[in-house]
Amino acid sequence: MADFLSPSERSQRMSRIRSSDTAPELALRRELHRLGLRYTLGNKKLVGKPDLVFPRHRTIVFVHGCFWHRHQGCSICTTPKSNTPFWQEKFDRNVARDTRVSAQLEAMGWRVLITWECELQSGIRTRATAERLAGLIRAGSA
């Protein structure tokens, strides 16, 4: 199916996609805070712009969008039908960057946890994901 938007309209729409303070990220932050975990945001000293940094636990959490970061087996992880080679190259670069950043952070002594957008789509899923992450975060600092 051809794109129903003109290139300028598509560009404008894509420019409005946020990279931080997304709805899934905010939902997870609320739940983790409710569970008593405290974190920092926007730590410029760390590579990869981590979404949540738990300095006390030496743990970082990334909230990945299933589409952009290619969550395998997820229905949100689709490939656009138009300009497919461009998108595939972009997705490949994103996945390679994610792998490289995780390795760099782990080499610096950080534990890296990743949660996916689809795990945060409802209140029940968000709560379960936050509880699972809280357990992992706390277990790592023991």
C-alpha cells in the first residue's frame, strides 16, 4: 500500500515522535516509584541516553519501543511496505547501536535491563512488569 501522506507531511508526523517521556516510560516510572525505587533521568555521563538510572543498584533500564528497536515476535514490530530498504537499514542500525551501548555500559560495571513497549500497554501489564523489574533491580544490589 502506498503512503497516503506526502513526504513533507510524513516528515512532520515522524518529527513528533518522542524519544523521552513517552507514555510507556511514564507509566513504568510511576509504578517503580510506587514500589519505592528511586531513579535519575537524563544522565549525560552515560552512553546511550538511558531512560532510568538506579545509581544505588548500579542498574540501568531502557524502555524500548517495539517498532523502533525490533522486538522479535511482537505484533507492533512491523516493517513498512513503502521504502522498505531504507527502513530495514535504519532498524538494523538501531539494533546494532542497542547492542553496542549495552555492552559499553556493562563494561563500565552497570547492569542493563530492557523492557518493551508492549509490556507496558495496560495498567495490569505495567504493574506486573514493574514488579518483575523491581525484583531484578533489588536482587542485583544485594
